[in-house]
Amino acid sequence: MTSAPSQKTRFLPRFDDGNGWFNILPPPPPARELEGDVVADWIVIGAGYAGLSAARTLATHFPDQRIALVEADRVGRGTAGRNAGFAIDLPFLQESHGDLDRGRRILALHRAGQAELDRLVHDHAIDCQWSRRGKYMVAVGDRAIGILNKTQEFLTALGCESTPLRTEALKERLGIGHYRLGLYSPGTYLMNPAALTRGLAASLPENVDLYENSPVTELSLSPQIMLRSPKGALRGGGIILATNGFTEAFGIARHSLFTIMSFASLTAPLSDPARLGGAGDWGVHPVGAAGATIRHTQDNRIWHRIGFAHSATVSSTPAALVRHRRRHIADFKRRFPTLGEPHFEHTYAGGLCMSRNSEPLFQRLSDRVFVVACQNGIGVSKGTIHGRLIADWAAGRESELLGHARAYGTPCPIPPEPFLGLGVSARLKLEAWKGRME
């Protein structure tokens, strides 16, 4: 994977303003933007989970050096603050390829990422509704139930705790009688992801300079490392690109990664939470590529995600948001008949960076250029530990965990546009039809 000596950014972030997780928080302090000519020892592009972790780790390894962390938007408003808010420990069946050794490596990585986040949340008193409530993988149709049973067999072989639950037990815990089978695992943490990322950014070491609202419009990796933003330029001695779905925009990993936009809505606090029933905050997600992911939050909101679409530029349209909001309302009524008409205050889209073979991008392009991207929809735990480990690699710090990360394969080639978009869209429609009961 190579990059041209100087690369104009092919596309920039264009997020809608409906991110509910971000919008329910107090307004952030004014952004510090990249202005003028700035020099740093290390540059990190992207202040998501991987970028925040990489910047923190570089600052710890090099306390006398300046680390510049550059973010196109406000921290927490973009992709990292738009997910379901699961910090997952267990490997998924698909990403493990059914291989126990690979599953054990992924399990160790996920749990290390979780432990890092748990420590930071408590050390810095990050107010993000952080709770170790576990997660429920749920299924309705026979196909999904078959996948769930295989998942339990795999987790049992890994020595991981998981408990199957039938409809009545799920209804007692969740207040939803929709599912035929669920698999509860206790190790997942739940949170408001926008609040978590904002808290992580606010607690960065003093030798990290965070620049927000500073999209990178041009990047040079050779002969010198330099980037340009609308108001300034930044030169560095080394760089880590933690750019996820935007990595291709810099000419890196071309025809290897693709982005799926997911659509979510967040309600106002429920006026009568007792009508829902269930026990406390919880999170459920389907076992396949279709179906609804749902959160009941500590402040008694319902976060509801259903619907996916391919995007070559990590963006969506107002018309798509309107269409998916209608779908969210109809699906909400089907799952929560006792709650009546949902009061969705926020509807938005968020990007999932994927590879066809479920491999992440974790690579050294040269002695001073590193790239970490593509968490395949498991960004909180995996992104955090991958960010830390890519910074360890850049600093020459070896470890068993770093060996686990380097043992990954690489994303396999995919067709160019428009063939990629046609293929992904067709696959999403097929999966939606197969998972229409979920």
C-alpha cells in the first residue's frame, strides 16, 4: 500500500447535524483550529478511538515531544460518536473466521482495549453513562437462531461465559417480547460514545495539541511529512493515520476498504419508563447483517438503529434520513407496542469501515508512517487497543499484544466503483431480505 508524495484529499467528512449522542450533551468549549505553520514531532490524523489512543500513547512514550492530533470535525460529533455505544469483549464468529487461535487473540485484544477504557473513565471521572451491563445477541428467524447457536458453541470453546435466554426471559429483562432466542454475555460495557470520546479528548496529556474543525485537504508523506488544512499547515517527524473510512481519501489502501452507512434515531427520555418494563439499561444487537440494534440508556432513552446503505464518501443525504426515520418509527411501534408513538428527537447516519475478509488495516508504511483503520464495526474496544498498539510499534515497544495485532491478515482487494457500490448494495438488500424478521 503506497501513497503519492503529495495527495489532495479525494473527499472530506460531511456529517449531518443529527447525532443524538452528541446533541444531548452540553455544548463543548470552543474548538482550537489548526492555523498558521505548525511543527510537531508526531502527527495523528483522526480523533476517534484509535486516534485518541494513539496520541495518548505517543505522548506517554515521548513526554518531551509534541504530539499533534488533527480532527476534521468536533470530537464525538463524527463517526466515533455515532455508534451504538458497545465496548465489546467477545470476538464475533465472522471476524474470527471460526478459528479458535484467532478468536483467542481477538479476545485478548478486545479485553485489553476495554481495560484501557475502564481505567481512563475512572481515572478521569469521564461522565458517559459507563456501565458493565453486558450485551444481548438476539434472533427471531431460524437462520439467525442457527447463527446464534454456532456463536454459543464457539464462545464455549473459547471458555467465554454466555447464557441462552428464551422469549419470556428476554421480555422480563428487556421489556421486548419480539425475540425467540437471545445470548447474553456479561463482559460488554455500555456508554454514550460521544461523551466517552469527548472525555478522552479532554483528558489527553499536556504534550498533545488537539486541533478540531481542521479537515486535512492535502497530505504529503514523502520526502517530508506535511499536511494542509483550510487555515494552516502542519509538519511532523512521524505520522499515524487513524482515518478509518477516510483512509482511501488519502490514496492509501485503495480498493481494499468500503463504508456502510447505518441509520439511527434517539428518543427523548421516556415519559413513563415503567411501561417498558425490563431491568435497567441494556443493549441488544442482531447476529447478522440485518435487524435492529437497540439501546435502553441510563437516562431512559431508546436508541434504535436499523437500515444500511453503501457510501463511497462516508456520507448520506437528507432524503435518506427522512426515509429511515419513517422506518425507525414503524419498527419501534412493532417492538414496543406498549410505548405508543415514539418521540424521536434525533435521526442521523454513521459510517462503518469494512473489509471483505473482516481483516483490519494495521500497517507500517515506512519507518515514520503508520496506518490503523477498519475495525469492521467493532470500533470502541478494537479501535482503542489498535491505536495504542500502533503507537507502541511506532515507538519501538514490543509486546505480546502487538504481536497479536500484527498477526492479522490484510484487507483483500475489492472492485473499484461503480462495481463496488453495485455489489455492496445488492448484498445489503439480500441480507435485509434474509433478516427481515430480525
